[in-house]
Amino acid sequence: AVTVDPAGKGARIDDTMYGVFFEDINRAADGGLYAELVQNRSFEYSTVDNRAYTPLTAWTVTGSANVVNDAGRLNERNRNYLALDAGSAVTNSGYNTGVHADQGKKYDFSVWARAEKGTELTVTLHDADGTLAPARRITVRENGWAQYRTTFTATRTSSVARLTVASSKAAALDMVSLFPRDTYKGQPNGLRKDLAEKVAALKPGFVRFPGGCLVNTGSMEDYSEASNWQRARSYQWKDTIGPVEQRAVNSNVWGYHQSYGLGYYEYFRFAEDIGAMPLPVVPALVTGCGQNKAVDDPALLKRHIQDALDLIEFANGPATSTWGKVRAKMGHPKPFHLTHIEVGNEENLPVEFFDRFKQFRAAIEEKYPNITVVSNSGPDDSGSTFDTAWQLNRDAKVGMVDEHYYNSPQWFLQNNDRYDTYDRTGPKVFLGEYASQGNAFKNGLAEAAFMTGLERNADVVKLASYAPLFANEDYVQWRPDLIWFNNHASWNSANYEVQKLFMTNVGDRVVPSTATGTPSLQGPITGAVGLSTWATSAAYDDVRVTGADGTPLLSDDFSGDASKWTHTGAGSWSVQDGQYVQSDTAAENTMASAGDPSWHDYDLHVKATKKAGK
Ligand code: AHR
């Protein structure tokens, strides 16, 4: 029975409570939300990004061509270009199965070229069945680098198309681009419409970006050092703005190349377009996500702190300010209204992180006292790192701390009350990343149950976002994910529907309620827990033991009867896919009630329901 207290005053829920976290993982940016259809458009793919790459990845040459890195380059940041010999052609295979085009839609082609005046470039969009539009001819009008454009209207739909550029004479080519005209909200250098619309349909209160491990892994140095070109660097916002052909490129920690075509300007613009608060994350000079190194370089730290201040000016400064002017020149004279900035992500070295965090916070609060500087709590909630980080945050009276966790659906069911006991006088919580391990209905259900606990504690939990947001089905590094796609289609997970339900129905205030008689699945979570401990406990019933495939190994409900059960296995237990699993195949599990009491080499899966009221 549920008892509601309509007169009671529960927590107030902010409109910004639920948001999204966008990280360029699973090709969420290039080949995903960023609408560019050409892969490796500036021939910068390298073995530094991925051992399988070459500067000609996704390209095939007919005739002869070389990728060149010399003083004839387009600019200092766009190092490589293609030298195409006379009468030769180069073809791009796009992402997934190819370039996708929809019948009747327009596609804008552009290329930077340097060739003898009068050289003719022929551009075709085609698949095995022929062309998708009449070929386009471009005549080179000057001898130096210049940009050339043309537009195709697709005469039919194809997801396996190729884009070919042929040249009558020797030509240098760079930034070969094909963009759908129909981007989200028609923005130039914009976003893929179906994917952006799926995010917009959630009505997010905020967009956390650009990572994740993407932010605090790799070198913290910047691109302007020639020696850093094409080196794995942490994500730094200044690398990602300005004309796309002048932006840096980088190796993505998730094992591929990132063009930065989708950069900070585009993130801010997207947040604005969907009515969400932008929430950028900057690196704190402590690497995380397994790298665990504190960079000890005061000059570099100073530069990063200045970068954070400059970022706030880029977002909010008047169009006459140094960085506001850059924003205005990119097309947005009005400010983006930044109110929060996060420093760091999941650092494993809490003391070193906090030392740097405090310096960021002091500098930001001095210049921008109204900006909330969000801190971190480490990688997860299991262990001293997390506790130390929280203690440091509490002691320093930090305003908001980011927590992340990825756990079983069971864990989410069992931890609905996680925030009931959080200190009301301490930092507020930003639950920046969470997901139960799976995209099945039961995962969505467990997350929904957990979210009722977030909402009940909306006085402490101020922001929450599921993670990760996107996955291209052919380039997956992390699952589960909220929205799935390939080069022509996208689809929602069960988890997405749960997020949508909560995000599009954010209340104003929690109405207190209590429930009785609700069953809850509880029991040991991890660690060396003897099966008998709880199988024989009077607190549990409906104990079922199965093999990994679900085949019943014992049909009895032998709860509470210790004489029927002995467990002598030495292995430890864990939760997998919502069940307690004994995976140590060497362990011996003996069940006295079974005909053959000795089992070897079994993974035991055990389900138990806690008795009502226990
Ligand atoms: O969301 C995927 C990854 O999980 C993020 O990059 C990181 O912050 C966390 O470990």
C-alpha cells in the first residue's frame, strides 16, 4: 500500500535536474552527432590514433596520389594534404556502410585545393547502382589554396554511397567535406538531425561535455607546440574552435581519431538550441581513467587555469572582449550563459587532484564569483579514494561534487536510499554518469526505481545524467548506451524511454509518500559471501540455483533449512546481470539434498528474494 501526504513538503526539484552527458565515445561525434559524411576528411588519421590507421584510411586512390606533410600544407594545424596526380581520383567510403544520402535532400560539398589555375575537379556521389546526382565540375580559379563548393541534390536514397573527387591535372586537396544541408535547426557545420532530435526530445536541463575520460587522459600540453602535433592530448577547448580547417585534430582515448569539427562552439550552440544549460569539463592536470598521473608543472597549471578563465569569457564575455570576440566572429555575438564549470573527471589521486582543483576554484571564483565550480569524487564509490575525495570536498566546502557509477540492476534496486543519508549541509551532488549494466527492459526498470530515490533527494542531488549517451553500432567501446545509430538510422534503448519519462515530467516538488509490503531483492552484493549464509537465512525465500544458461540445478525452495545446504567453495561471489554468481570454476559446491552432491566446474547463478519485512 502506498500512502501519500499531499500536504507534506518534500524536496524542491530544479528544472535542470535531469540532463545528458555527451562524450565522444563509440564514435559519438565524427561518424555520429557531427553531420560530416566524409571520414578522415583532412588525411590526418595516424597510427597514433589507432594502429590500424594510415593517412588514407577510408580513402581509395584510382591512379596515383600521396599524402604529403610539408611546407606546402594548408596551415600549421592542418599538416597533411593529398597530392593527387593528373588524371587521378580519390574516393571516400564514409562511415559504417558508406555515405548516406536521402532522395530529394541537398548535400553541400566543399574542398580546399591548390592546383594550376583552370584545373578541373569532377565530384561524383555514387554507389554500385550508378550516380546519386549529376556529377559536379569545379574549375580551380587561382594558384594558391582556396576553398571550392558545390551542392548535390540526391535523386535517390542510398546508405552505401561513395564520394569521388577526380582531377584533370596535378592537385593538392585538403578538407574534403560533404555535409547534409538539413542539419539540426539548419546550423552550419551542424549536427545530424535524427540524433540531435532524439536528445532534444528528452528536454535535457543541462548538457555535460566533452567527457569523461576524454578530458583527463593524455598529455596536458597543447597543440601549439609543434612537437605535440597529432599526439594524444587531453581535450582542450582552444584546440576545438575557429574555422574547421584551422582546428587541431587529436587522438581520442577511445581508440580513434577526432577531428574537433564538433567543438566547443558547437557544443554551446547545441545546448542553447535544445534549451539546456551548458556544463563543460576541463582537465585538472591529473590524469584519470587508468593513467593516474599528477602532472607537476606550475607553468602548465597556470596556463590551464587561464584557459578555464578564457573559456568563461568565450561563453559569457561581451563581443568586445578577447574571447567574446572569437565567439562573435564564429556567429554568436550574444553570450551562451555559462553558470557551471567542472574541473576534472574521475581522478584516482584525490589529494593531487584536490590540490589543483583548489587553485582552479580560487582563480575562477575571484574573477567570476557567480560561476559554480564542480569538483569530483573519484572513479566510483568503492573504496578509500572515493571517501578521501568526498572528505576533501566537504572540508573545503565545495558547492557541488560529481559522482559516477556503473552497476548491476540489482545494485540500483538496492540503493534507492543511497542519498537519504547524505549530509544536507555538505556539497550538492552532480550524478554525472550512471547506468545499470545492460540495455534490457529490466535495466530501465531498475534505473527508474533508482531515479525515484534521486528525486526524493532532490535537495541534495541537483543534477543527474545517464551515460554514455550515444553508440555507433559498428564502433562500440562501451555498453550500454542510451541512443544507438548507424550511418542512416537511430533507435532508442529501454533506458532512453525511462530517461524520457522522467526528463519530460520533472515535477516542482516531491510529495512525501510511504509504501508497505513492497518486495525488495536484497542480499550480499560482492565479496566472499558464503552461499549458505543467506540461502539458509530465515530472511530469504524462493532461493533458486541455476547454471549459467538458466537450467535449474535444484528445484527445491530450501530456504532456511541449513541441513540441506553446505557450500565449501573458496571462490568469491559477484553480481552479474542481476544474479549472484559464483564464477570460480575450481570451487567445490556441495548440496546435500542433491543426488550427486559434488559439483565441479559450474558457474552457479543464485536468485533469492528477501522476505517481506526482513
Ligand atoms: O561514460 C564512459 C566513461 O565512464 C567515461 O569516460 C568515464 O568518465 C567513466 O569511467
